[in-house]
Amino acid sequence: MPAYKDQERGTWYCQFYYVDWTGKRKKKKKRGFARKKDAEAYEEEFLKKGSRTCSMTFGSMVELYMDDMRPRLRETTMRSKEYLIKLKILPYFQDL
């Protein structure tokens, strides 16, 4: 998992290829990390989310769930779900 130092800005960035849901190979580049470790963690988490396997963290799965449910539910229902999940569930299970 490569992470590179941006000499011009003094920050770290990661750049990698992945295969999207249509089977096409795409390039991903994300800039502005304060540490190399943060850039590598972002890349790892991005690839886990894209693979849709059970190896992702519960917090990542909740993000995918919220993005999926947002267009289907009313705004007030979505706010209630976000409130309950962030307050009651994520503090205990986010990193599992």
C-alpha cells in the first residue's frame, strides 16, 4: 500500500488502482493527509468497502447503509436513525 509525500504541500497522499462494480479498472487518488499512516489507512478502508466483504469495520458498514437508505427514507426518519446509531450503537461497535 503505497503512500507518497507531496513535496509542494508538505502532506501525504495515496494513489492506487481498483476494480469497480462494472469490472473496469479505475485509478483513485486522495490528497491532504497529515501522516503517512492516515493515507495508508484510507486506502485499506476504501478497498475493503469496495470489495463488500465482511472484513470491513462496523463503522464502514453503517456508512454504506446510511448512504443506501438516504434516498428511500424521509428526512426526519433519516435524522432519527442517524441520531440513534451515532449515540447508542457506534460508540461500542464502531471498530469491530
